[in-house]
Amino acid sequence: MTSKYKRIVVKIGTSSIINSDNSINIKTINTLSSVLSQLSQTGHEVILVTSGAVGVGMNTNGLKKRPTDIGKLQALSAIGQSELMDLYSDSFKESDQTVAQLLLTRDVVDYPKSSENVLKTINTLLEDKVVPIINENDAVSVDEFNHQTSFGENDQLAAIVTNFVDADLLIILSDIDGLFDANPKDNPNAKLLSWVPEISADLMQVAGGHGSQYGTGGMQTKLNTAKIILDNHRKMAILNGDDPAIINDFISGRPVGTYFGAEAMEGRTNE
């Protein structure tokens, strides 16, 4: 497969890999691993940013309700991260693809020497056709006074990683088809926006409206992420992660999901 995207960051959300009953969506993980392995093995440089450590930790401990205590959440993250990496490692091995784990905190990319070392590690892995799997180190991340180690959430982490590694494209896999011009749960006539060249105040209002399914931060944080990407002259897409094979459709030029970029893609219009 050839495309204009050489270095690609793919971010998958918890809702795509954890089912509503808190079981792990093995099918999605396996498909994602297969797709990313194929991309890596056909000349692309691929980085995976994954959520889901707490959800996997809850599954491991048999919990149905997410705790609110920070200590318990960080402990679940520590448990779940190990299990999550095992799942990815085993799945990628089915495609003869080597992966590597990197757990980041915000200060690692903020400080020159540590960021230089991390970037050197990522570049070396990509040169060796290894897929880096990145998550925030939730078990130790804090945000207090002038010592900030938390990224906030993984959409922002994905944007920071995309810019940090000078990637051409960020793909966000979520539980939605893309960005709509209205809340599709409330408005059956809501239209999927195929192309977004800029993040306007009107778009942010749609994403953050009271009572919207996006109001808790889901779509609003994705638009904040898109703004970071567009401000740095890069490209982004929001795709439905139910079947990660949709990544191939997007890269091949098919009009799936929502594309964020200053220049239009052929075949994409909101008319």
C-alpha cells in the first residue's frame, strides 16, 4: 500500500477496546494489530497511542463500576497496563510484528534532555520497523503546583505525540463515525462532516452543547486535538473504531469519517 502519509499516529479510545459490559474487545484489538502490522510492513512508520489501562484493570479485578478514588484508579492502571500490553504483544505476534511499550508523562516531553532521549528511542524503533505503543503513565502522573506530569487525556497525548515525532497524520479511532453538524442522538437529520478545514467557534458550540453526548469531553476534546493538529499544519481523521480496517479505507482515499486538514482531500465535500 502506498500513500502520501509516511509517519502515522493512531489513537484508539477505551470505548473501542472495552465493551459495555466491561469485557475486552479482542476482535477489535486483533484487527487493529493486523492493520497496523500491514502498514508497518509496507513502508509506513506507525505509532499506536492506546487508552484502556484502567478498563482492562477493572476487567482483571472483576469490577463493574469505575472507582473515583485516585489511588484506586492508579492501581487499576498499573494492573491493566501490564495486561493490555500482553494483549497487544500477543496480537501483533500473529502478524510477525514486533512492538515496544513507552509510558510517558508530560514532563518527559517538556524537558529538553528527556524529550531528546525519548524521540531518539522512538525514531530508532521506527527505523527498525517496530511499532511503539504509547500510553500515559497514569500510575505515577500528577498535576500539582508547577510539577505537571499529566497530559489530561489521551486525545491530547496523541496530538502532542503527533507533533513531537513530526508525524504526517493522526487517526483517532472512536465509537462514533466522525463529526456531525448536530447531535445525531437528538437530530435524525444530523449530517456527517466529511472535511473540516478549521475549528470554528460554531463547531465548538456543537461539540460542547449542554446535554450533548459530546458535552462530557468526548467530541470537544477531539476538536481541541484537531485544533492543535491544524495549528501545526498537520492532518487528522476521526474514524469509527468498530472495525479498525477502516484505517485502510481512509488511507486509500475513500470518504470515511471526518478529515481535518487545511487542504481538501479529493472526493470530500460537505455539500
